[in-house]
Amino acid sequence: MPILSFGNPVKGPIRPPGSAFIRGNFRVTAKFGQIDASHPTPHQGVDVGNGLCGEPILALADGSVSLAGLLGPAKVVRVRHPQFGGLESGYAHLATIEVKLGQKVVRGQRIGTLGKTGAAACHLHLGMKRNGTEIDGWPLLDQNREAEMLQGTNPVRVDNRRGTVLLDHTRFRSSPFLVPENVLVEFAKDAEIVPAFIVDGGAANGSVKWYGAWGKTPRGREFGYIHVTTVGPLEPIEHA
């Protein structure tokens, strides 16, 4: 079974529950299972908002569109992820839907825009089902698992940037400290890397700087490290 790891449904990190509200900066506005005046029964998803309608909503992972239309007054997209068994992600209250039923999508692909259809305020209701049962998808997002795996020192987050590997047989490691037998996979030239952090680790090629990134390995998607000198200049990611 591949390691469960999902991208964010919006550009950049999502501020956790209880964070100060900053217009334009996404944060969790309602947790899974929350009960309050606006959710008299346990909330069956995670609400994220930034006070601005119309921003891109992105697929959490590769999959196929299982719903693209109205559920009551709300515009909703659902995506099945066969590589993760019975998991299906859902995106509700969209302003626009930009995919069709049965369409194949990839992680980070734009599937619609942030809206408030069927809701009083502009936000995304992010759902996750396992074999038809609603579960909390928040812990499955990459950003909420990285802290458990991040090694090295002086971490600096990298947002919405990608680069390509410069040489064949470039090693992607489980640690930035060059300990023996820690190679997860060797990347081919021009493989794409989307780093989440730069960290200091063990010296290689006269530098201690490493990218911490998610990469495809024989086990699925894993968090690992690739030396910064083996990756070309980082460019902005644009989700058209």
C-alpha cells in the first residue's frame, strides 16, 4: 500500500485551526467533528477559507472525478484515488467546476474555484471518505506530516517552486546526513522536484544544503532529501 500523502487543495500551506485570520491567507475555519452554532451535528469535513472567492482549488492527489455537479445548492467535485484503496476526496461550495465526470486528474491540478454555493460565506469544505465513510483528511496532508519526518537543521520552507534533476542516477535519500544505505531511489535527468524545505545536513560537493521534498519511490510517495547542487534553478509553479 503506498504511503498516504496528499497535497493541499489550495496554493501554499494552510494555517491550522485557531490561527489569526489574515485575508487572503488560508486557514482552517472548522475542524472535522466540530459542533457549534454553524455545525449543530458533527462536521463531516474540514473547512478552509481566506475571505476571497475565486481562487484556484487543486486536486489533493491523482485520481478520477467521481462527481462534478450540484449536491443541493452546492457545487461539488469528488475525486477517487485508487492508489490509496478506498479513499475519495471532496471539494464543496465551489464557485466554478472545471473538470468533468470520469476525467483523470493529477495532484495539484486546478479543478475549480473557491466559492460559497450552498454556504453563507466563501470557503472550501474539504471532505475525505474511506470506503464511503467520512474521515478526517487534515492529518493526511503533506504539510501536517512533514514535521514528523523533517531532519537536518535550519529549515526554511519553500513554497510553490519546482526544479529538475541535472544528472541521471541522482540519489534521493531518507536523510540529509549521508549515512550509509539511505538511498530511497535514484532519479533520472530532468525528473521534476517540488521541494518543501531547504535544510542543513551532511556535506556533499562542498555544501551542506539539501532540499526536503516528496518524491516517487518504489514504495509510493515518500519524503526525502536531494542535494541542492543536483537540482536546477527553482521556478514558480503556475496552476493555469
